[in-house]
Amino acid sequence: MTERTWENTYELTDEQLEQLEEAETLMERMDLSGAEQVLLAMLEASEDCIPVLSNLGHLYGKHLSEFETAVEYYDRVLEIEPDNPWARDARRRYSRYIGRD
């Protein structure tokens, strides 16, 4: 694994970092089912992992247009980390599609 140039704020393990990278690569390749499987397995192992919840929100909102599910994942992020501006903005964006502001 290459040396990181950013801080591992959530203290993720190397395995978690590799899995997140795999999920992001799968999303870029439009293998959305594969990305979903990786992220849901990660969530099962660590249900309060903010990067996993955020990536699931991104997957369901941007790629699958399942806005209600995306909002639910961002709600979970904000329950754990109320001051997360990225999750708050994403939740607001997808809430508009489901009539929830």
C-alpha cells in the first residue's frame, strides 16, 4: 500500500482503506452492484463507520437515484457527526428530490 498524504481522521484499518478504495474504483467503473456489496459488507462489520455511510449515501444518491435511501445514510452520518458539512449538504441536495427539506 502506498504512503498516504492525508490524515486518517477516522482511524480506519489498512483493510478498511483498501476496501473503500476498491468500492470507489468499482463506482468509477460503473460496477455499482460490486461497490454496493463491498460497502454493505463493510457496514455490517462496522455499522457506525462514517466513510462507509457517506460512500453509501453517494452511491444511492448519485449513481442509483435512490434518493430516500441516500438521505437515510446521510442522516446516520449526521447522528454520529452532527457538524459534518459534506453530509449535511448532500442530504439537503437529495432531500429536495423526495420533498423533504
